[in-house]
Amino acid sequence: MVYLVLARLPDAMGLAIFRTVCYAFSNVGEREMLGPAVTGTINALKAASAANARRVVVVSSMVAVEINPKDWPKDKIKDENCWSDKEFCRNEENWYFVAKISSEEAALEYAKQTRLDVVTVNPAVVFGPLLQPTLNTSCQFLVYFLKGGSDRMRDKLWHIVDVRDTANALLLVYETPQASDRHICAPHFISARDLLELLKTMYPDDYPFISNNFLSTSDVKGHKL
């Protein structure tokens, strides 16, 4: 599922179009995930072209940046020039990752073909206040620390960003004329084990947190941006 947000800004700024993320359902197949993601992106961009939008901001994801990138030195900090290996994600049958990579690629290619001004933002795991009464995928990540799950979580570095900072980033890249191409939005990182300990310290008597045994060991040094 995708959301298209249209905002009529002051005349000097024109029409803003923010095309936001698709749901990260793990039980959705390739066709069900890729179709809405890529087709939805192109349809939104066509609508923007028809409306003579000044700029379109497409919300991508860090999963389009950091997943097993090809020909990227392991000791080199990942930046906006880094792309996840789509075929690796396809072989892993992680269709959400494939969808985010494919839809961002499609958006930037559409911009080249039509000269529509398209900027993408790549947020990390987004935490913060919810507008809806149900949990989103990012918040379910926190629920794992309370209830655990069928699989052990890797003790890797997780890049995180507050939802309010993400919203500010979208406005910033829209309002800044010099902004172009991709923009990583991942200001903080923490290992799963350190996050668990932090939550226990913040809420020592409020929640029944999982034990450290639920976390598998991982080389956290290899995952920094």
C-alpha cells in the first residue's frame, strides 16, 4: 500500500508531492509487493508532471543503500552513491527490500527521462509517536524486545531516526533548491544489545523485557554508514 500526499504550499513554493513508503509485510510475495511499489511510484510521478509540481520527494529507505552493496569497499563509509544489491535481495526473497530499491531506481530514472525534479530521502528505522492506533513495522521491532519471537535477532548496528526528524528532512529537501538526487536520513545508530539495555534502564519496572539470550552474536563493526 502507498500513500500520496498533496500539499498546496504558498505560491512561491508551488505544489508539493510526497510519495511515502509501502508496507513491509514479510508474508507478501514478489508480485504483490513490487507491483504497487513500482507502479504506484510511476503513477504518482505522472500525476506530479500533470500537476506541474515544482518538486517531488520520494521516501525510499536505507534498505536501498546498505544491503550487501556491490563493489563497495568494506572499510568505506556508505553514502548516497551506495546502492544495495537488488539481486542479492531477490535471491534472499526479501521482496520489501527489492521493492524499495526498484521503486527508487524507477523514480530517479523517470526524473532523468522527463526532467521532473525528483529528490529521494532514505530514512533508517523510524521510531516516534504514531498517528494510527496500530503498530507499524518499525514499532514491531521494539515489541520484539518485550515478547521475543520465533527467530533470534542479530546483534547488529541499527540505524534509527525519529519520525519528526524524518518529516523535517522531507520539508528540508523540498524547500532547498540545491537539494538533488538521494539523501540519507540516519542520524543515530545503536546495536540491538545496547538498545535492549537502554530500554531496560529507561523502563526498569514497566515491561518484561527479553533476556540477552534472544540476541545472536554479530560483527557490529561492519554495519556503520
